[in-house]
Amino acid sequence: MHKYFIYAAYGWLALTGVLHFIIDVVSQYVRGTRAPGLETTLYYGLNSAFSLGKVAFGLLGLYLAWRAMNLLSEVPVLLLSIAAAFGWLAITFLFIEYWQPKLNAGIFCALMLAAFMTRGS
């Protein structure tokens, strides 16, 4: 069960990172929903960095799961992933006004905690 939680967690992270970028950056830029200015630049920058971090970490996790699942089952790696999950969750509550990124980060937290709890199986 552990490996399924690992694949689900990192796959979810990569998928939601891509979707977050498409919805909150590309979509709003193409539709011109935000007036040009410093606030818009900061908005696009925050959401781009947030999404890129999720995609990069998710793809790295998927690659490691595919090549070295035993490495992702070690406690330090799981704790690092859980810390990253709670970091993303904190960023969503502090800086992102929409509820969807909060839910996505919360699901990643839950999946990583489930992976941690099932690491012996």
C-alpha cells in the first residue's frame, strides 16, 4: 500500500502544480483579467514559483519512486516531503486567496502522512 500512496502523492503534486499554473497564470494572462502593474507581476510570480516548485518536486518524487522506491521509504525523505507539504499548505493560507490550492496542498499532506504511516508495508 505504501508504494501506491507514494505514487499518488507525487503524481498529485505534479498534476496540481501544472493545473495551478494553467489556471492561475496562463488562463488569467490570456484573458487579461489582471491590469498590468506591480501587483499583477507579484501575483504571476508567486503563482509561477508555487506551481514550478510543486511540479519539480512532484516529478522528482515520481522519478525516485520509479527508480528507487526504497529511498522514498526512508524516514528522512518522508519527513522532508511532509515538511514541504506543510510549507505549501502554509503558503496557500498566507498568500493565495482561492480555496482550490488549499485543498490540493491538503490532499498532498494527507497522502504523504498516509505514506509515512504505511512505510513498513
